[in-house]
Amino acid sequence: MTTTVDLNERIPNNVDLAGDRRLKRALEAWQPGFLDWWHDMGPVGHHTKEVYLRTAVSVDRKGWANFAYTRMPDYRWGIFLAEPEPDRRIAFGQHRGEPVWQEVPGEYRAPLRRLIVVQGDTEPASVEQQRQLGLTCPSLYDLRNLFQVNVEEGRHLWAMVYLLHAHFGRDGREEAEGMLERRSGDPDRPRMLGAFNERTTNWLSYYMFTFLTDRDGKYQLSSMVESGFDPLARTCQFMLTEEAHHMFVGITGLSRILQRTCELMREHDSDDVRRFGAIDLPMFQRYMNFHFSVTIDLFGSELSRNAAANYSMGLKSRYRESHIDDDHRLEHDTYAVTRPAGADFARQDEPALNALNERLRDDYVAEVEDGLARLNRTIAGYDVDFTVRLPHRGFNRKIGAYAGMHISPDGTVLSAEEWQRQAVGWLPSDSDRDYLWSIMEQPVLARGQFANWIAPPARGINEQPIDFEYVRFD
């Protein structure tokens, strides 16, 4: 297999599609359906606009992308795998030390296909969730970043579809078709994971999604970067290169919202920034509560036999597996897990293999806390007495040991009645959504101008000025 990128093919790739005519024909047959899906479910109202986008042209660590204007339907979606590692060995599980697989082991076919399909299904789902946002953009800079995230999610779908077509025969082709048939939030054909059926109707939700939910994507991809199935590992490695920008959009977007809010609070010596068309801090906290709770559900139940099996089979590892100092088999290890115990919570040791979901969630939460520290430094820089916090991990959960419980953001177990009485102060309300619509209804499309509720970024994209024409409307 070559790692040279063929940019002249109908489907740009570095997997030598030209050398596998059957696979090439299959993917070219899938491509029109993808383009139809993009036209129907991609960004609304902007198919003819030229956007300053980066497009992958290499898998080198430097100079891997080219920036140029392109219409999104003409974007060069392609298939890119990271450079192969010579003599790579499986790093964990019962096959530890054996050569990695280039083909799917027959006995692991079903669980490996499931991992690929679940990951692949999230990619078009987020595009569908965000398809209306371009109509209410706060600036050309932000509009361009939204579209960059959208087209890269589309490319990540291509990455998973390639694996399905190349390694799973008819089953893979059927799964690839299914990813174009499901729709985010559709009651009859929903996306596979709950967080990807939530509506993203405003830019505060979008920045929360890219800060929190795209970060879950980082952790899921990272746990497959060391997979014993080498094509999956190399695919996820390159996807992580693109994923970094998505999380950058999230953390900087949220920081810019807080900056503008604090500027107005100080300027007017008032906490009531809604009078000035900004996003108040308690509402910011409610959106953080909601998006954090639905995102940590994506990690699954605290104890999981499926996660244990995937690890033992060498399919999905822990986060940064090769940096952990243990035997990488976990057959006799334990891991401390906190779970409900009546009106309190108890931390107890569980078999480490069964607690892999919780360990991954713990690693994720620690990184999110680092991001929150950055956001709170923005607030503290204006001498505002407010701290954005993560809610208790049992808050508003739908999956795992906390599902069905009524737990406040500070971790107090409540009755159903008390929860209903107080939830309006903890989660976004209809009035919150109505207010956000009122300040975001009109897009800001003039070069170098920004909506009143968000501060300009510190710098532009690819060394361009902030007032660069990131999207052309002529």
C-alpha cells in the first residue's frame, strides 16, 4: 500500500484505489449518494458560495493541507491513512506483541464493524445538526470555521466508509448506505447515539458541541489509534489531525463569548447583559450543564463487558495506551469507579477490564476541566466574580448507573418533584432559546464585523487578517 496521495483521482486517496478496481468502482458508486445527502442535509443556503477552506493534500505532519477558495459541493473529500509504522505490534489485550492485522480477523468481524459504524454515524450526524447555523453566523470568520468543520466531518465519514467497503464486503456496503439514510433527530430513522439527535439551533450550543462533544470524538478516535486492526488505527490517526481544529473552534468560541459578556458587564457595571444583547453567565452555565451531561453519556455505562471484550481482542484501547505503565492485559487489575449508593455515592474497585468506559470518561473529564480553567481565566481577567463549573457526572444522565436518577449539579440526590421544580435553573429553557434566537437571528456578513454577543478572535486563519473575505458572497 502506498502513502503517496493521488490528487488526480475522482476520489483523492493514498490507499492506491487505482490498484483495486472493484473497490474503486464501489466507492465511486457510493459517491453520488453522498453528494445527494450533502445537498439535502448539508449547510443550508450556501452551496454556491466560495469558502476559504483547507483541503488535505498529504499525510505529512507539516504542509498536509492547502488553503484555497472552493464551493463546498466541490470539496475534494478523500481517503487518507497516516503513514504505516514498520513492524508495528499490537500493544494491548490477549494478542499483545503480535503483528497488527491488515485484514479483519474473522472472529472479530462483527465487533470491529460495529465500532466503525458507530464512529462513522456520528460524522454526518453533526453536519445535520448544524446545517441551519450558517443562516445566523456572527461573522464571516465564524461562518468559515463552521464550514471547515462540516466538510471535515464529511471527510471523516468517507474514512469510515472506505474501511467498510474495503474490508467488510456486502455487510460493509449496506452499513455505508445506512449512514446516508439515517437522520439526526428523525423519530423513525435517528442517528445511533443520543447526543447526535439533539438539535443545535444556536451558536452557543455549537461552541459547546465543538468544545465538549468533538472532544469526546478525540477520545474515541484516540482509543482506536492503537487498534490491532492497522487500517483503522492509521485512519483514526489522520482524523485526529483534522479534529484538533474542531476543538479549537469550541474553546475559542466560548472564550470569545465570555470575553464580550465580561466587557459589557464592566462597561455598564451590571450583571444584566441581556439589556445589551449579550449572553449572561448563568445561561452560559446552563448550556454547559446540558452539553456536558449528554456528552459524557457517549462513553457508555460505567461497567461494560463490550468494552472489556474490545480491549481483550485488541480492537480498542485506553487513552494513550502505550504511555501507561502496566501489563496492558488488565486481567487481574482493578480501577476505582464511583457509583450511586442510596442518597450518596460510593467509590469502589472494579475489574479494570470492565471499567474501561469509566477510565476513558475520567481522562476526558480531566481535559475538559483544563479547558474550563482557561475559560475561567477569561472571566477572572475582568474581575468578574463568577466561575463556570462542570456539573456532577450524575446530573441529567440517560445512560449508565445514574440513568433515571435526579441529581443536582452539585451532586445532591433529589426527589423527582424537587428536580422538576429546580431544573429550570439548571438546564436551558425555552426562554433561553428564544432569547438566543433574538440576538442571533440576523447574520453578520460584512468583512471584519462581529455580532455584539461575541468578541473578535485574536488572529485570523492561516495568517490571514481578521477582516479577510473568508466567504465570498458575490
